[in-house]
Amino acid sequence: MRRKGRSRSYAVAASGQWTDDEEGRRRLPAGEVHAWEPGRNETVCGLSLSRSRLVRFAGVTWTDTFPESGGAADRVQRQCPRCASVAGRRGSDARPAWHRTNPRP
């Protein structure tokens, strides 16, 4: 049973990896990235981590893979659209994509 109002934090699983020598040889995601909940063996969109040969990055959050974050997004080529629809397409402080200007009474 899931609790309402509980915010989830998603980590990243990616198709590749690279090491950043400037940050002390830290492993970072590359290629296609998926949202992943630590403790589970599948991504948010339902891909099996082992069968899809995805590399887990428990220390990298989903919001770090956005190009505007400046975090771990240097070599990310694509974000999974199904994972993005669940985990969020933008940062947590972003406004909704639409705005109702003339609501009905």
C-alpha cells in the first residue's frame, strides 16, 4: 500500500558510464538514462536492469541528468520518455507545463 504525499527520490540507471577525473574519478552515467528506485531490480518504465545491461548509479539523482542542472548530464544522450513521465521531466522547483488562464465558474 502506497502512502499519499510521499515524495519519491529516483536514482539513475544508464546504458553506459564514464569517469570524471576532475571530480576525483567519479562514475557518471552516459548514453540513455532511466529512472530507478534503489532496492528494485527494474527501472520505473519496467526494464529489467540485468537483462537490459543497465549500469546503476545510486549516487546520481534523476534531476542531475537534466541538461540545465549542470550535474551528471554531460554525456547523457537521451532520457527515457516513459521514465520522465513518472519521475518528472524537469526539476522539482519547476512550474507545471500548462496554466489555466480563464477557468470556468
